[in-house]
Amino acid sequence: MSSGSIPITPALGVVVAVLLVAAAAVVGLGGIGHYRPILVAGVRGAVQLLAVALVIAYIVGFGALVGLFIFVMFAVATRTAGRRITLDRTWWWTALPIAAGVAPVVALLLVSAAVPTTGLVLIPLVGQLIGGALTATALAGRRLLDELSQRKGEVEAALALGMTERDARMEVARPVAGSALVPALDQTRTVGTVTLPGAFVGMMLGGAGPVEAGLVQLFVLVGLLAVESVAIVVVLEIVARGLLTRSTEPARRRRR
């Protein structure tokens, strides 16, 4: 065992359980929510992580299964982001920004051979990129639709002046789209001074040297900036075109 590794002991499990109960108690007693969702999320996370660990341990040697696992992550991310934005049938359009952000970065990795193309490397790296795209897509989609709803009069005024529906929505939505990139920017700006992100910590605990861990973490952070930037731009476009909506009726597919 590496000297930097955290030993898996009953004490660690007890600490995790105590922290989960403490979080639930604080939320409940503080009046900011119900304790039950905290407990359910913690238990669900534990079960999912155990299941995923067992699956990854089995599939890492099979390229086709690794690809299938990554596709499942993408599908879950699409569903999650879509349902955070809207409850109508247009939620599936969130697949486009997530794919548009992640695919070029993954293609660059594979073509350049910058990292080993093994399951143990690709699954966590691609998973982090998909997770970043999910967050950016959900934040941007919700923010843009909220803004368009609150400033509906401005959109109608622009239409009255002869602008197309896409351009009228763009005038309102574009200035606020960049706010969805703030979490990724803050994480990158403060890395090493305020926080030590997961990839860095994980590699250090696994026995990697500080420089090696830092380079991998830098790739992850810059990759996330690229992924999320593309995702936000694509979300802006599909919202402006009326493809991603909060209407209960099917979206009209417009080409402007």
C-alpha cells in the first residue's frame, strides 16, 4: 500500500455515516430543507459507487464494454440535464450541447495519444468531462429560459421591430449565458490556492508524484473549460431557436 493511500477500514465507514447523519441533521434542524433527501442521496451514492466500482473492475479489459459504459454515462447526463431544465419533451435536446462539448476533447485525446487509452484512464477522464458538460448545460439552460420568461416583453418588442424570433431571443439571452461558466472559471482560478480538486487528490493518494498529479489536474481543468464553453454556446443556440423550451406542447423546430 502506498504511504499516501487511505486505508479502507471500518473506522472510515463510521466516519462517512456520521458525516451523512450530521449533514441531514443540520439541514433539518436549520430549517433549510428536509433531512430525508440528504440521507437518501448518501445511501444512493454509496450503492451506485459500489456498483460502478464492480462494473468498472470487470469491463476495463474490454474496449467495447468501456465504450458502452461511457455511452451510458452520456445518456444519464443528458436525461439529468434535460430534466433539470424542463419537464416537457424537449429535454432530449440537451444531448446536443453535451456531445458537442465532450466529443472533440475525447477525439483529441485519442488521436494525440496524450493519455493511455485504457478503460481505467478513459472512464474517469471522460466521466469528468461529461459531468462538467452536464453542469454547464443545466445551469445555462435554466438561466436562459428564466431570463427569457422574465423579459418576455423585450423579446416581443424586438419581434415588433422586425427581428426574427432567434435574434430577438439572442438579444436577451446572450448577455447572461456566460454566467454558467463561472463555477469552472472559479475552480480553475483557485486551484492550488483554495482547493485541491479530485484528480490531483486521487492521484496523490494513489501514490503519484505531485508534478504528475498537477499536470493531470491541469489537463482536466482546461479540458472542462473547453467542454463547458462549447456546451454553453450550443445551449444558447438551441434555446434561441425555440428547440429547448418549458412549454407543455412539442417544440416547433425553426430554422432562422
